[in-house]
Amino acid sequence: MYEEILEKIGLNKGEAKIYETLLREGSLPVISISKKTGLTRTNTYNHLYSLAKKGLVESRTRKKKNYFYPNSPENLRILFEQKKKTEEMAERELNNILPSLVSTFLASSNRPSISYWEGKIGLEKIYDDILKEKKELLIFASIIDRVMPEFNELIDKQIKRQARAGIKVRALVREEIINQEYIKKLRPLGIKIRGLKNYRLTSQIIVYNNKVAITSFKKDLMSTLIENESIAGSLKNIFEIIWEKAKE
């Protein structure tokens, strides 16, 4: 009657059958338990041993024969709490190793990992990841990021954080914004820029390590982070080709 529930708590099918049988009968020798549950005698012994370890049954000798008795069902609550703790610990351990497992999977399958966010939080997540990676940034700058005052503070703060972390930056920008004063201002921050004519990108593209971060500043703010060595490598090559031809 209760086997399915007992299995959810942490007993296997055989253990659940035996425990429920003992609750009904009170006490039985192994041969009787085996007959009533339909389990072989060997399996019955194995399940009884497991139930005893879980504190759900105990054996007593009566007339030179071992009889098995059920312990209080209240012990099921203890078993359930132990199961919950084990699952919580397993979840924490899984969360710890999941990034490594994903990286291994992506490396072997060459599939890109793609994350997507709307709003300011996406930009913040990308900026935090940049600081964690500590790799050179290759930036295709957006032509409209600096006409959105609400993000100026966030961008300026990130530039300073990158400089403190020693992260080098090369950026492709609109040629018309380049002047010696601007270049001089950026140099202490580890930023080099080169300009392009007819530059019209409305999204910011940042390539670093094996990742590509794309943020659209047009209308609603949207950020996408792609992790794939091949995709990042291709964009790095494109950046280098354009960088060589761009104006200093």
C-alpha cells in the first residue's frame, strides 16, 4: 500500500516490501518474509541487512530462530532528513564541478555555450567575467554606447577596474572621435584605439580568451555571451586584419 511512498523516501523496492510486511505482521523469520514478499531468501537477507543499517528493522533470537521486527516508522523521518542532506550536498558539489564539466563537453563537442540577458544585468555579468578571465580585450566599439548616459557610469567604472587588473585593451572606433588628447587619456588605462571611416556598428562586440560578448545598445539593452574557441578565434582574426588597416 505504501511501497511507492517508501521508495520516494529512500528505500528500494525490496526494502519497501519487507518493511511494510513487517509493519503488518509484527515479526517474522526470514523464510516467512521471503514467502510473503516473493523475494528470494538471499535478496531478503540483503534487504534486511540494509534496513537494519537504516535503523528500520532489528533481529531477535526466539526459540533458536532469528526473527525480524520493524522499528518505529518515526525513523523514516530521520532517513528522509538524511536523504535531503545528501541531496543538498550533492547539489553543491554538482554546482562546483558543473563549469568544468561544461568546458570539457564544449571542448570535445565544439558546441558553443550561449548565454543571453536583457537589461543592465547582462552587461554587468559580462564585465565581471572579463575581470575573472584577465585576458586582452579586442573591442569593436558601438557608435551609440556613449549616448546612453545611464550606462556611462558603469562603462567608466569597468574601464578603471580593467586597468587595475592589468587587462590590455585594443578597440576599433569611429575615426572622427580620435584625437591626440583622447589617445593620451586612454594610454594610462592600457587602452589602444584605431579608427575606421564609415564605422556604423550599433552593437558592442568584445572578444577575449575563447569568448565573444555582444551587447546591443539600440532600443532595449540586450547582451549575449558566446563561449566557443572557433568562433572567438575567427573574430580575433577579423579584428587583427581590420586593426592593421585602421588609422592610428
